[in-house]
Amino acid sequence: MSLPVLLDHLKQTAALGQVAGLLSWDQEAMMPQRGAAQRAEQSGAMAAVLHRRNADPRIPEWIAAIDRETISPVDRCNLDEAQRAHDQATRIPPRLAEETAKAASEGQRIWVAAQAQKDFALFAPALRRMIELRREEAACLAEPGTDLYDALLDQFEPGARSAELLPLLESLRPPLVALREKIAEKTAPAALTGTFPAEAQLQLAKTVAGRIGYDFDAGRIDTVVHPFCSGTAGDVRITTRVDEADPFNCLYCTVHEVGHALYAQGAPDPFLPAADHCSMGVHESQSRFWENQIGRGRPFVDWLYPAMTDAFGALNLDGPDALYAAANRVQTGFIRTKADEVHYNLHILLRFELERELIAGTLDVDDLEETWNSRFERDFGLAVPDAGLGVLQDVHWSIGLFGYFPTYSLGNIYAACLDKAMRRDLPDRDAMVRAAETDALLEWLRDRIHTKGRLLHAPALIEQATGETPTAAPLIAYLETKFSALYDL
Amino acid sequence: MSLPVLLDHLKQTAALGQVAGLLSWDQEAMMPQRGAAQRAEQSGAMAAVLHRRNADPRIPEWIAAIDRETISPVDRCNLDEAQRAHDQATRIPPRLAEETAKAASEGQRIWVAAQAQKDFALFAPALRRMIELRREEAACLAEPGTDLYDALLDQFEPGARSAELLPLLESLRPPLVALREKIAEKTAPAALTGTFPAEAQLQLAKTVAGRIGYDFDAGRIDTVVHPFCSGTAGDVRITTRVDEADPFNCLYCTVHEVGHALYAQGAPDPFLPAADHCSMGVHESQSRFWENQIGRGRPFVDWLYPAMTDAFGALNLDGPDALYAAANRVQTGFIRTKADEVHYNLHILLRFELERELIAGTLDVDDLEETWNSRFERDFGLAVPDAGLGVLQDVHWSIGLFGYFPTYSLGNIYAACLDKAMRRDLPDRDAMVRAAETDALLEWLRDRIHTKGRLLHAPALIEQATGETPTAAPLIAYLETKFSALYDL
């Protein structure tokens, strides 16, 4: 009976992986500053434990002894995931894993310094080294003859190939550039202004989180510098941040992380790999759906407006329509994380293009800043004034995250596909959202996404959930409709 | 070079042990309730990892290859501790370890129910089972011919033997009973009464913690049901509790945990076993010293009185003398955790007597409640009204903690020894405490206790620190002097 033995091994490994995740959460949300050196040792020791478990030579023996035809599809997926983790652990030489971890830690440190000085040249050597290491790792993982970039992408988006992703994502560019240009000719609506006390913002954020289904008995909310969501099943913690001048920041950051958390709280099993999230793109679809399609949609603002006046007193905006317009102000800017829905995917497309070329070796690091700036101007119509507002703005590449950026846009694409299908299945969707009674929406996502684990690759899962092959069309239609109405295009 | 390899192994094991400690802290202070089932798996997986590391067959090989004569005393201690942990991991059969863990979890559950119903008979079978398991474990660990109880005691108080502990602890009983009886004839001073807002209590507790040297950059304070201290070196977290009717509760609980934390923050190395605390008795001496000798002493109340009126407004007690008397009210009661300094050790002596007899098999579980009650009346002069106020009041035995209780009294004994020596070395001690400027006191403890690790057994460490063999005399003298003055005996 190799299957129960393998499954028990996987379960224990997953439990230890959750411990490593808790260490990260604690480091950002709780740990005192002088704990950093010990924490590095603790995290390193946990990584070594996990590596040893994934590299265990009994894993391929157990797998070989199991007849795939006699087991359930779920267990076939568990087997595949065990093999995948084993390959990852055994194909990458320990020396390379160590060097990459060190380069990531060093790279981030240098990136912080370079960003502060807005000087890309300071960062270039570290980036070059990281690209070499990522290419080396990709070569260890890639099947012969396949693309190096795809081997990196596959870690975040299983089964995805850039040759397929490219036309999907690139199809966003022309309509988004056109939309951006049309909006630029119009006058922006009034912004929300004032001072909004942190306590009241956090209280409102928690109220919203509870209304849309976040289970506080299976999670908690804390504040950090860079918010994230961590954990699974019965213990899914989110973090948020507060800017007293901008209540949308805390609100939509929280709703975004709650979207991730709802997916994780709905996992069908806390430990089995088959029950894990389908892909980062699908994870992002859940956060974007709640943040944008729900949170930034007109129906929700009917509930939000009185909730905000209760929380903060009278606003400078008179009624839900004005608040809705303020929450959806479009402004061409340089920074991805501050981008509105119209600009966001243009930021991603730029990074996706550049990182593929960097990994392929067709773009040299020395030419990166200039290429960034010229392509930014092509898509955004603005000249980048300095590297801090350009090529140095994101942490990702400094820590070796190549192949991650496209999952953000996949999330937006999938969120729009899901929203379209949900509106078809739930004709009262808007009325429910208007009352912030969204149980039926959550149930729809639970049934079709959250409980499905990773048995299917993302496009197949979305197709199964919606009845349609995922394309960018629903996202484009959603954005064009929404912003045409808002900006009277 | 076996030594560096062994030390690296020990360091990684210690780092993983700290991760397990963080899981426990998180469970009490942060974890959402629905995370419990996953946490049990996570903790179990970590325990298995730690067990495998301690049982690693290479450890005795490494040790055998090292020439003890050529290494430092610190490394000889590291070797001994590695051997000790290896013995513990290999002598106890996995089946016994599992059964004990299960019986502890089950035992605690049954104890909670029995306590709620004040019915010892409900708990007796679980206790009987736990005693069998502890005897079995003790038999695995004990050197041939030695006492089973001592094998359990040794886990908390390395090197201690009950034959030596017995006269030391028993010497407390006659003077404490006499003191208790004399005080009982006097009128108790006025108590502190009122309502004291939780926020103000926590703020005061944090102020006091900072004044006596707790490093908030290397720790944090949270509230829990049963306070504790966890961690070491750069990350030492304490927990406390608040009762709005009784500000002494939060205050002295915090000072007690800070005492533990100062010891841990002063550890000479975060990972090496030789740098770990000497014994539970010495750990408790640090908490008791700050809680009682400092916190409940007359000089500190000169600082505390205005701090409390600042925090809470006017008190019902007029001046430091009245506050000092209220903080040291003596009342014969049934519950150990609520006991004053005069009664506390009498509670411990009762448990120490009974648990030795339970492990030796000279006292049957069926006779425990009656024996408890008659001996309690002997020492306290009160008849126990029900098991909830008697034999069912402590969690310890339900989770298998036998041999732990005496460390509380050892802590009190050692604290008094240390205070006596410190007063000799620091003639301005009272003036410093009166101003809550206690850096010199902390430095004295750092030099003599905190930085010494576990190279010496507790009695030798205390003798080295104080210049005198530890006895109960300083504690008795301290209590008789203090309470004679307070109660005009």
C-alpha cells in the first residue's frame, strides 16, 4: 500500500510548509526587529527540512508502485504534485538553490538602495547575476527543447506556455491604449478628500470583510507595510495597511486580500496537494473579482456610501454616484501598484515583454532601462522621469520572481470571465451586492473554483466554471462598458 | 572535525525548536479557533522532525570521535546536552511517546470537565493512566537503581535528586506554618478596590516592563488566558492578562513574565544548548525575584504609587504604605495561583509530597483526594470544600507534568539567595528600586546568571553567584522580616 504512505508523507510535508508560511506571516506582522537574525536561521532550517522531505528518494519508489489506473483523479493529481515537488527538489543542485537564496536576499538589499538613489546602474550587476541564476534553474527544470521562461512561469501557472499566453495578454493592449487615450481627453471626477482615522478605517474594513464572507473564526486581520494573505483552510490570515488621507487604500487592499482568503478558506482539504490553489492567476482572479468587479462596482457603492458616512461622518462627495466615480478615477501614472483598472494591465504587459526577453537573452540588462522607458512612453504616452518611477519600482526581479507578473493580468482576465458567467447564473447579482448580501456569489465561487483544487489547469478550470473558453473579451467589454459610462465616452 | 558538524546539527535543531515554540505562542496569542485541527498536525509534524534530529544515530558517533580533553567547558556542556537529548529521544519508545501525548491531550480535556463538575472520580482513571505512562517513561530514562521520580524531576531541574530536595523544601514548612498562624490573628490591611480600565493597566504594565529592562525591540507583550513567556535572545515574547477589578493581577503577572524574559533576552547564544537556561528552578528565581523581591517590595511602591494614580486617578488607598500593605495582603485560601508569598510554598510542598508518592506507588489515585484534603487541613488549617478548590485545581498532572511543582519553590528559595547577595554587592539597591532605575540589578543578574547558560547545575550556579551554598534560610528570613513589619508581629 504505497498510496497511504505517500499521502501521509505529503500531508506532513504540507503541515511543515504551513509552519514555514506562519514564520513568514509572523516576520511581517508580529516579529520584533531584533528577532531577524534568529528568524533567518529558523526559516533556513525549515527550508532544509522541506527540501529533504521533497527530495526523499522513497517518493519516486512509492509513485512507481502505485497503479494510476486504480486510483481516483484526486489521487492522480496528488501523485503528479508529489512528482513535481520531487523534481523541483532534486533537479536543482543544492549549490544553485543556496546561491539563488543568497542572491535574492542580497538583490533585494541592493534594489532598495538603488531605488532610493533612483540609479539603475547600481542594481544592474545584481539583476544580471539573478537572471543568470534563474536561467540556470530554468534549464534544470525545463523539459528538453522547451522555453526557459516557460519553466519559470510553470512554477506559478502550472501548464501555462508563453506562446499561448502572449496572444491572450497582447490582445489587451490595443483596446486598453485606446480606452486610456479617450479617457485622457475627459475631465477627472472629484476625488475623495479629508482625514480618515485609522481605527475607523480598520473597523470598516473588518465589517466589509465579514459581509463578503471572510470567516474571522478561521483567520485574523493585522496591519503591515506590504499586505498579503497567508494560510489555508481553518487558518487564513490577511494583512492590510492604512493611509489616513485615503480610505480607499485600506478598503480595497482589504477586499483584495479577502478575495484571496475566501479562496484559501474554501480549500477542500488543508494538506493534500490536489486541494491546493489551481494557479497564481486563478488566485489573483479571486482577489480581483472582489476588489474590482464587486468592490469598485456601482451596486456595492450603494451599500458603501452610507457605511462610509457612518464611519467617517459627512464626505466631500455627495452621494453614491460621486463616490463611485471617485473610487474609479483614471489617471495615467508611473507606478503599477497605484494603477487604476484601465492602466493596470498595460503595466503588466510591459513587464511580461521585458522579462521574457531578459530570460531569453535577447535583451541585455544594460539596455533594460532605456527599453523600459521607450516602451512605457509607447503605451502610456509619458516619458519616465527617473528609474524610481520606472524600472526600479518593483521588488520582483530583485528576488528572482520571473514569470510571476503575467499571473496578475491572467487574474484580471479570469475575474471578468467569472463575473460574466456569474451574472448569467445569478440574475439578482446586482441587488445582492447592493445590499452587501453576497452569500450566493461566494457559494457560486466555492462550487466552481474554491473546492476544485488543482485537478485542472487554469484555462480548463475557468472553462468548466463558466462554460466558455477564457479570453480577454469579457475583461475588455467590462472595462469599456464601465468607463464609457463613467467618463461619458 | 566532528565538533563543528555536531554544533551545526545542534544549532539547526535549536532553530527548529524555536519554530515549535513560536507555534505554541501563536496558538495561545494569535491563532483563530478554527485553526486548531491544522495546528495539531503542524505541531505533531514539528515534534516528529525534532525527534528524528535528536535521535540521529550520527550524534553518538560524532560525540565518540571528539576528545573531551581538548575542547572548551562550553563545548563539553554542548556535548553533554546533545547526549542527553539523544538519550531522551532514543530511550523512550515512539509508542510510549505517542500514547503519552495522546493521554495528555485527553487528560486535559477530562480534567477540564471534572473540574467544572468538581468531581475527582471523573478524572481519576485518566490520572491513573498518566501516572502509569510517566512511570514507564521514567523507567526508560532512569539510571539503574535510581528513583523513578528523580528521572522526571531531572527533565526540569538537571542533576536534582529528591533525596536532597526533600530536606531543603521541607525546612520551609514549620516556619511558614508558624508565620501563617501568627498573621491569621491580625487584621488584614485595606484592599485596593475600584475599576481599572484595561488599556491603562496594559500601558502601566508596559511602562514597568521597560523600566526594569525588558527590551521591546527583542520582544512583544500580548494578552492571553494563561500568561507565559517564550523565546530566547533576540525574540522573547511575554503574555499577560487583565482583570479590571484588580490591577495587581496584570501588573505582577507582567513583572513575573518579564523576569523570565530578562533571563531569556540575556542568553549568551540563541542556539547552543550550553547557552540555554540552567534549570526551571533558576528560571523561576528570575521571575520571582522581579515579581516579589522587587515588585512587591516597599522601595518599588514609592515609584508605583504615583505611577498608579497617574494611570487610574486617585486610589482608595492613601499613599505608598497603604498600597504596599494592599499588595502584600495575606489570606489563607485554597488556590495556589492566587496565593500570597506566605502561603505559596505550602501549596507546593503539598503537591511535591503527593506526586512523589503517586510516582513511587505508595499513594493510590483512589486515596488522593482524601489525602490531599487531610494534608491541606494540616498545613492550612482549613477543610477543603470541594475538589475544584482542592485536588482538581491544577492542570499539571493531567498533562503529565510530574516533577515540575518543586521548581516553583526552588525559584523562591534561589530568588531570596540572590536578593541577599545582591543587597550585599549593591548597597544602593533600595534607592535604585525606589526610582525604578534597576540597570545595575539587571547587570548583576546578567553577569552571574543570565550569561552562564547551563554549564553548572542550579545549586552550584547559585553558590557561584552568591558565594553561599543555597539554603531556605534567606527566604525564611526575608518572609519573616517583611511580614513581621507589615503585620506588626
